[in-house]
Amino acid sequence: MGIDSNNGSRVPKPPTYAPPLRRALHLAVSAAGWVLFFYWWEIVLPEVTRHTVQITVLFLVGSLVIVVGSTQAWAWHNRRLYEKKGPRTQVREADESYVIDVVGRTVHFEGSRERMQEEAEVEVTFDEGTKTYRATAASWADETERKSG
């Protein structure tokens, strides 16, 4: 996606086409792949029993039914949401506060969160429902050395 200079909205980039040499290389690699595919099947097929083929066909048909069925269910679900809520008109606002983690522990930063994001090494400790982030001693020493040097 690119950015439209007029209003800042995201617009799709125009398609690009590979040069002739690259397309020829892709064609050669693809053809070689198909040649290998058929060659290896020629090696395998004489050793395969009828029962193995039946199990394989059953597996492939079952997989096809599951994949197509779940895709149709997902598309139906999305269509139902669209009919209920209408088209999206904006992106949801994300809550960037990080005061409770996904397990429900209170999160504490020794220093600021921004500082922890800049540290090379951060130690995370867990105590009775609290998660604490602190810079390791090596990080503190490195920063002191940088400031004095």
C-alpha cells in the first residue's frame, strides 16, 4: 500500500511486472518442479497398496470438506456481522495503557515504560499478582558508562 499525497489515505500500489529474464527463470523453476513431482510419483506409485490409496483419498476429501466448510462458515459469519453493523468507517482505537497483563496481574515499571523499551536487557519478576519490569544491572552499568564517557 502507498500513501495518497492529496489526502494521506492509503491506496493500493499499481501492479509491477517482472522483466522477461525473471519470468523465464520463474517458468524454468516451475517446470523443473513439475518434472520432479511426476518423477517422484513414478517412483512411489508402484509400491503403494490399494488400501493406502483409499485412506489417502478419504483424508484428502475429508480435508477438503473441512477447509471449504470452515471457510464458508467464516464468510457467512463475516457477512452476518456486516449486515448487523454495516461497513467499517474507522479503525478501532487501541488501549495502549498497560497496567494489567493478560493473566490479570498488576504491571509495574521501575522507571518509565518508555525507558524499559529502550533498555538492552530487562528483568521481569512475578510476585503475588504483580509483574515488575526493571533494567538489569548490566544495562544500568552500560548507561552510567555512556553518560560518564
